[in-house]
Amino acid sequence: MEPMFSPALHRQRHEFVIDFVKSYKPKKVVDLGCSECSLLKQLKFHHEIELLAGVDIDSAVLVKKMRGLAPLPTDYLQPRNDQLRIDVYHGSVTQKDARLIGFDLVTSIELIEHLTLADVKLFSEVVFGYMTPVAVIVSTPNADFNPLFRRVSGFRHSDHKFEWSRAEFKSWALKVCLDYGYEVEFTGVGQAPPGYQENVGFCSQIGVFHRLGVRAVRNALSSNDAEDASSYTLLYSKIYPSLRDSNILRRVLVSEVLYWAEKLGRRWVEEEKTGEKDDADTPDQAGGEGKERCRAPESPLQLEEEQTAACGAAMKSLVEHQEVGELFWADGGGLQESCKLGRCVAVPLFVLWGCCPKICALSGSLGNLRQLLMDNGKVNLSQDGSALLLNFHEQEDHDDFEDSGYAEAMRCPHSVEPEEDWDANV
Ligand code: SAM
């Protein structure tokens, strides 16, 4: 019986890399022989990565697939905290390019067996001697496993120039370590059937290399290397939306503020109308003091409900303590001038800042929050800048805040594209 792998072997190889990324949190990762960019498409979801690059010699496949690396709608709706740039290059791993020096992780998944042995030597020089990454993951077929494939005679793929036994792979890897100052661990994916593992090893053998000691990143422009400094062609480069961009930060913050202000304001208006007090809104039960505060919410919706209730409770207690209830209800009070039609509610910024962790995290301080909301056409602040004014009558005429749907959408989970099957199960 032919060995079958579940998940498929190419997925197991990518999962191996993803597990490594989760543990070591590299910031700069390049995938050599990236082909259809399927590993890059998965790695972009790992937010610790700030620079993701791919290199392949086959420009046709890159041109066809690289646009799948573009940001998704959710990347605009929920921008990441840190930056991400994705670069895709056309070039050969046998040539040097200074833009790939000093990465944290280089991956070479089922690539080296497509090179001649002379090119494997160049690959070693380029990757370990020139790019000098902190870590390298190399996977390649394990020839010792091949007898278990009854239908495979010769190599597993017609383009393979060789397939190494475990001993051959080990001998190449140890020489690389000696020549360039790395250490290596051997492992693999694709378990053999019970009873065979010891004799044949993994279907895909993997070497995980770590650079020894702290090595100065080599000078990319030294003598001969200068002429090779950009031998690759950059086919695609995309910068992902990030909160480090102040326009994006402001847009996200305003949406969040409007969403929460409207939610709180509506709740207060409703309670005022019905005269009903929701007992769940006491701080004890809704996120205030006491044991209940530590209870994990069962769902994001419940968390949101609890946050709103907590804000409501905090606000009501503030109003009661300070006896300024009329300030928040503009029918006959001091806010009439700015809200001539209908009912005006002022939501103090400190309530929003204190009750919504996301607003807190985005703005950093109450002063920043005020600063970031000032002069924003969508936000109506009180004269002293301490509260956000909402006019519910006007909003109802205009079918609610245009941004509330936006903020709601920001709560949607990521949609992940289905992955392609580049190669066969081996
Ligand atoms: N790494 C991919 C993955 O995990 O899905 C699949 C790799 S595919 C089996 C081998 C890739 O190596 C092909 O896309 C091929 O074009 C590329 N390749 C072969 N020789 C190369 C070279 N000298 N430089 C860069 N890429 C090369």
C-alpha cells in the first residue's frame, strides 16, 4: 500500500515552518523557491513578521500567483499594529542579491533537489556565506523512504536532479555548518507506516540550521559582491495597512469611538425613556469590582455586551455621584445650543477611554485621544473638548452613523483564502 499522508505532505512542510515562526518570531523571512507563493500567503498572517520576501526562477508562476499576496478587505478593516511589506523577486538562488542579506529566517522547501550539484554548492555559498540569516530551514526528499512508494521508480519528480539519503543530506549539512559557522538539527515530516520509521526515516527530511554566535552581517558592498548587489528583479512589492500610519490610526480610532459612543448613548436614551434600570449594569456584575470581573466572556458578543454594560454602570454612577444628570440630556439643558434638533447626548471622552480597551490601546492617553479626535469632520466634540456630542434625532433621519457598520465589520473574523495544491502528495 502506498503511504498516504494526512494532512497532505506539502501542508505538513508548511506547518513545520509556521510552527517554527510561532516559536522564534522572526521579523524578516524569505522563502526561496516560493513557486505559487502558498507558504508566503500563510506566513503573512503572522503579525510578528515585518518583511516577507519570496524568490523563484520561474517568473511565469510568480506573475500568475503573486497578486494573491495583496491585502484582504479585513487587512484594511483591522490594520495590523506593525508594518508588513511583501516583496516577490524573480531570480536564481545561485546568485547574490544584497536585499536578502541579514534575514532572520530563510526557508528552502523542496528546492535544492531541483538544482545541479554544482548549483547546490553555489546555493550554500549564497545562503549561508552571503545572506547569513539567523536560521535556515531546508527540506528535501529522503531517498531512504522511496522504496515504500511502490509506484515510484527513480526520482519522485521528473525535474529532480538528485534525491539524497539521510546520510547524504547529513554530510552536505555538516559541511555547510563547518564552512559557514552554523549548527544543524535533523528532523522531518511524513511519518512512515508503523514499524518502518526507524529504517526509512521521514518522507521529507528537514535540516534546521542556526547561525553560531553573533556574527557581523557581511558588508554587502565589498569588492566582488558589489556587482551582484541586485541581481534579482523585484516583480511585486506591497506595504500592508498598519496603525503606524497616522492616517490609518486616526481612521480606526474615530470609527471605534463613534461606535462605542453611539452604543452607550443609545443605551442611556433608552433607559431614560423607559425609566428602567438594568440590574445587570451594576459594576459587580458587569465588569466592575469583585469576583465576577474575572469571568471569561463566552463569546466576543458577550464581551462587547459586558463592556457596554460596564461603561453604562460607570457612567451612571458618575452621574449620580456628581449630580450632573441634566448635562447629558439636552432637552432643556446646557447643550441645547449645539443640538437644536431632538435629543443630544454628551459622552465624556474619559468614559470611552476607560471603558473600551481598544480605544485605550489606540490612543495611549486621554490627552492623545482628545488630540486625535480634534478637527475630525466626523466627530462633534464639546467646546472644552472633553466629550463627544451625539444628536440622535439627526442620526435617525440619516439612518444611523455611516461608520457603525464599519466598526461592526471590524469585528468580523479574517477570511482565509483556500490554499492551492502545488505539488503532488510527496
Ligand atoms: N517551495 C514550494 C512549496 O513549498 O510549495 C515548492 C517548491 S517547487 C517543488 C520548486 C521551486 O523551485 C519551483 O518553483 C522552481 O521554479 C524553483 N527553482 C528551481 N531552481 C531555482 C533556482 N535556481 N532559483 C530559484 N528558484 C528555483
